[in-house]
Amino acid sequence: MELQEFLDTLVAAPWRQAAERIAQIIQQLWGDSLEFSVYRNIANWNVPLRDFPKGYHCTPGEPLPFLAIAAQKQHFAIYHMGMYAKPELLEWFVGEYPKHMKTKLNMGKSCIRFTKPDTVPFALIEELLSKMPPQEWTALYEEKFLPKK
């Protein structure tokens, strides 16, 4: 499934603009260095096997997951695997969030959730995404998650 088909068929109207804007930011930052896919109705941007042949250790032969977005009934979620793996990035985001938002931060280990379509802080999200390019993510992933020989 291509990105536009995902946006047209799997993203509910209230969330479509947010999903389009996040996809646009990802494209502007990294262009073709990430590979788009859809898995379980979630848009994923992965580091392709051509750039990281080791791939995802949990599913050998699959590209390495990096970023994802999901539009659920009650919220819109942005998944950034780098925040899960790099505490300094998570700390930065948690500290910056109140400067951009009046609502309480709603997040899991790598997931930031928004409950109102018009409150997604795109400038903050763009800054977050720009703080870790795919090459840094693959190096961090290799160091922290791949088995040591």
C-alpha cells in the first residue's frame, strides 16, 4: 500500500490533515532514505535493508522500524523508536512539550498520543524527528538491541 492510499482509506477524516503533515515532514527530512509500509493499519517508515542489511532482529529479513503513525478512533499516535532507545532524546521531548502544549503529555515508551486533531504541535514534532537521522538510529539500534557476538 502506498502512502496516499493509506491516508485516503485508513485515516479517518479528523486525523487526515495531521497524518499528511507528519508524512510530509518525514519526506522533507529524509526523502527516500526511509521505506514506507503499512502493517496492522499503521503507517511505518523503516530503514531499508539496502542501508541496514541486518534488519529487524525480531523479524529477520525485515527492514528496521523507525517511525510510525496511527490514527485511532480516540487518538492520533506518533511512534519514534529513537525515544525508546535514547533517554536523552526522551528527556528533551518531555521538557519541550509543555512549551508547545497546554495539555498533559500522553505517551508510552515510544508513542506520543494526541486526542484532538487541531492540537498536534507540528513544529515540536519536526524538531524531534530532525534530532535523530536514520543513520544514528541504526547505530544506536545495533549497539543496544542486536545480540553481541
